[in-house]
Amino acid sequence: MALECEWPRLGATPMEIQQLLATARTIAVVGCSDKPERDSYRVAQYLLQQGYEIVPVNPNVKEVLGRPAYADLRQVPGRMDIVGIFRRPEAVPKIVEAAVARGDRAVWMQEGIVHNAAAERAFAAGLQVVMNRCLAKEHRRWRAAQPEATRTSSTNPTG
């Protein structure tokens, strides 16, 4: 059996990613684990340390990093700036539909996750789309490009 994978057909430009990271405040982490060895936990922890408000979404946990976890994205109160997706590609369309219905601002499929049909649906609904990129790596890249004066120890994501 051949392994099939998709390559992203659309997505945010590097400048759009930087702007999204600079202006985002709230990030739902769908598939966030309570296990410190998991990527979803480490990325959520990093983003929390950078001053973002993190909302874990996972039906199998009650709390992650001291934050209450929600079983489903549709249960999360308020609009999210970014819906970070740490789920297999086959789970992405349902998550994107929830993000579209909620009026969230962007969907971000983590490194290794691509679903072009779901991305096209999100884009058509006006959401920004990032695929196959790590939130933490992109944030570090964005911060490294900032002038030294704006890279102080501030926990504010924009400064």
C-alpha cells in the first residue's frame, strides 16, 4: 500500500503568518494533550509562556497547563484568533466546519497536517489558513526577526 500525502495548495504567506502571530491573542489547541512529552502540550506551553491565551480542546482530558479543556471546539466560548489543529488529517474537516460556524479568524494545521479541501472551505469562508507549519517554530522565527528592542522579556505577543 502506497503512502499518500497531500501538499498544501494554498495557505498564508510568511508576511500573513507574521501578522497573524502579531495580532492573535487567543488560540484554541485542538488535540491538546496533558502529557508533557507530546508536541501539542509543548507547543501550548510555549505559546502560553509567550503571552497567548490558550484554550485546550480534547474530550479525553479535563485540564491542560492549568486551563480547563473543552471536549469540542463548538463548546469553547468566544471567537478564537487561531484554531491550532493537532489531529490527523481525516479529523480536520469537522474542526474546520466548527471554526467556520463559530466565526473564528484562522485555522492552523500543525506540521505534518494538510487537508486541502478543508483549507479551501475555510479560505472560502474568510478564514486565514496555515498548513503544515509548527506554531512554535513560526513564532520563534517571527520573534527572531523582530528588532532587539521589541524582543524584551515581555509576555505580550506583540512586544
